[in-house]
Amino acid sequence: MHRPPTAEARVAEELAAVRPAVLPRYTQELPGARAAVLTRLWRALCHEPLPWITGRERGAHGLALRLADGRTLHGPHADPYATSAYVTGVRLGREPYADPARLMTALGVPHASAFAAELADSVASLALSRAGADHPKEWPVGVPPAEGRARDWEWEQRVVDGHPFHPGCRSRPGFSVADQLAYGPEHRPVVELGTVPVPSGECLVSGDWPEELRDGDRWLVPVHPWQAAHVLKRPQRPWRPARPLLSLRTLALPGGPHVKTALSARLTSSVRDISPYSVRTAAPLSDLAVELAARTGGLLHVTRTLGAVTAHSPDLAALLRESPEVYAAPGEHVLPVAALGTTSLPDSPEWLAAFARLALTVGLRLLDLGVALEAHGQNLLVILSPDGAPRRLVYRDLADVRVSPARLARHGITPPALTGRLVTDDATALRRKLFGSLVAGALAGTAGSGAALAAALATAVPHLPDTPDLTALREAPLPAKALTLMRLSPDRPGDLWAALPNPLVLEPGRSDQ
């Protein structure tokens, strides 16, 4: 019986055809990629509310997970905030598993087959990403003297492993190897963007659409080449070269703004597009965020949305926003928080505590004013002094924040005319949005372990203004998106949540239960 090639074998075959020189390094990176994805999966199994796990028992040498069908899964103690690939194998009954896709297949739970395919794709794509990486972990980062500092897209390219806690950290099932090499930021390509002309009467526009992207009574909508070839299947005009950023569908124009394009491929965990709702709310959200940032004493900048357009289709839309670089003074560096792990800065407990204090001061201040930022390592950027000290923050991409009209009104701020999913006064929903992205995401990913995160928070929190939100952060379990549960629950739209052990109240040396 003929079996289709595994994801690892398929990538190897394609790589041999399009970039054979990289094939030996790809093969070398596969075991580490399996361990990295397995570590993320084990974190989910140990901490997410998966209905088919009925019990978790901590022993002297690891954890035992009791499954609803009577089997037992054994593995090491699980640190929900660890980013190192410390899980190289687990045991289901007596059978060992080092491959996360094979493990998920063996578990045989509902929707496991589709998720196993994503895990296999994540492993292969991660090994491919690592095969082309060669970034020394140092500070300051060497940059050409003529430039004075690394450009924004250069920082984005240093992030090779993707999401620090998602098992599908590099899952790109809609992309061939040639696509990944051509469009993935970690492969350092230049992407030639095009435009599609649409009659202005058929478009919804928010903000100011630039003259450069108008042609008489038609709007020129920037289009990613993958989207043009695989989804739109219609001619496009050549426009400008650009560098892909962390989100892959957002690209930096040389000397100009960032362009967020529609890219209807499943990347990490969801199909990415730009909805008409996002276009409609882009301008009022941008105005509100800039107003609130002004109330942080200069600690936060928000990249302004310059314009957004959609042909009343999530598949044909684009958004232009400022580059974060406009907020960096000479000699300063501005980089996404996700890129901090590619430097040696987080190795210093003092630096990590200072960064945590800055991030929490800003995040809690905005939350108190009435906006919960989705401040994960991709949306949140930090401005560093020439010697690496954290000075200010930059936030980008307002498409999934949460806005509380009641909190805004309490501070004398007129709420914008917003409706829909962005608007809520529910304190739990607001705190989940911020704490799940900032603390369980950006800060945990930067710290790299529960112990380092706990130490940084313990130093930073006493210096923060005492608010009900801070009390919840100090005393309640830490919310985090249940990323694996969400992938295994296709019939449950929206975010699902896990409650992680609060690093501020952990017993010394404990981060697994």
C-alpha cells in the first residue's frame, strides 16, 4: 500500500529541488524542531482544560496525565512559561513518542488527525526556518556604521521559531517550500507587492487613502503576491518591493509605512484576512489609541493607521500604518518584543525586571483608561537606549484590542462610535485580553521560564499603582489562550482559555502545577 510522504519528507523533496544547499542543514535541524513542537504540545496537555484529560498527578520524576479512555501519558514536569525545548520524549502507556504528530495521532481524540497534520507541518517548517538562520545572540547587535542601527525588518527577521507557546508555531499548510523561502521573514526575502484596481464606489475606505494608490475613480488595493496567485486569481499591477515582518502578511516599504495585506492562508492557528469590520473601525480606533497613549507620560506610542480599504471582501483589503521606527530617536533601537530573545538582554535579571515594570505600567494604565491591548510579542515593541535599557513602548495593530465604554467614560473620555466584538465592559474579558497577551505571552516569552518570570514580576509589581486590575494579576490564576484546545475545537469559535499557575504565588522552584 502506497503511503503519502510525511511532511518532513515532502519538505525535503521540495527543498532538494529549489534550494539543495540547505537540505543537509534542514535534516540536521529536524530533531530539535520535533522537541520544540513537542514541548509546546506537552505544555498544552499539562495546563489546558482538555476534556479528555481527567487527571494530572505530580510525581518525583514527572507528571502522569490520566486519559478518559483509561490510558496514562507520562512526561517531565511542565513549566508553562518555558521557551526552551526541554521535552524530547513522552510515554503513552509503554510506548515512547518523540514526534508530536505521532503522539497526537496515537491519542486519537476528536479532531486529532487534522491537528496531527498541522503539528507535522509545524515541525518541518520550523526545521526549514532554522536551517536558514544564523543570528548571533548578542547586544549590541552589529549594524553597519552607515546605518547606525538595525532597521525594523531586520529585527523581525531574527525571530525564527515563531510563537513561543503554540504547537503550530511554524504551521504554514498553505505554503510550499518555495512559498516559505519567498515570503517568510526568517528567510530574508524581498517581496514584490502589486495592486488591484477597484472602482471607488465598490470600496469601503477608512482614514486617508494616499494619492499614490489612486487611479482616477479607482482605488489601488495593495495585494500580496501569494494572495494574487492563489485566492484572487486576477491580474495585478506591479507596485513596490517590501520586506515581510513577523506577521508575514504585513510588510515594510523602504522608507515608508507598513502595509498589512489580506493573506487568506492558515498560519499558526487561523485564516488571516482583513474584514470589512476591521477596515470600518480602523480610523476611530487609531484616534482613540493615540489619545490614550498621550496619557502615559510619554511611555507609549501607537503606530497610527494612515488608511484602510476593502472591496467589501476580506480577501481584497489592505491597511497602511506608520512604521514604529518614526518613534525612535537617533541611537535608539526599536524592536518587537519577540526579538528580545535573540539578544542577550533578557539574561540579566535587572534588565528583565525593568522591562516588566515598563510593560506592566503601560498595559495597566491603558486597561484602567478603557483599552485592553493584545500586547503579545508581535504587536508590542520596545524602544531601547544605545546600551539596551528599555525606555518606551510602541504598540501596533489595533484589530483585536478590547474597548470598555464604561471605563473610558469614567475618565472623561468620549467613547468612539464602535459596536461589535471590540466592545465590552466585562472585567474578566478585558483582563484576559491584556494579561493573556502581555504577561503569559510577551513577558513570559522574554523571560523564558517560570522562575525568571516570577522574579521579574516580584521586583516590578510593588512599584505599580494599586488598582483592582493589579490585584487580579497578583492573586488570580494567569489567563492564557488555550491554543491547542482551540485547534481541537473547530465547532467552538472565538477564544478559549486556560488558567496557568500565577508566577507571583508559586511555591519556590515550582512552575508545573
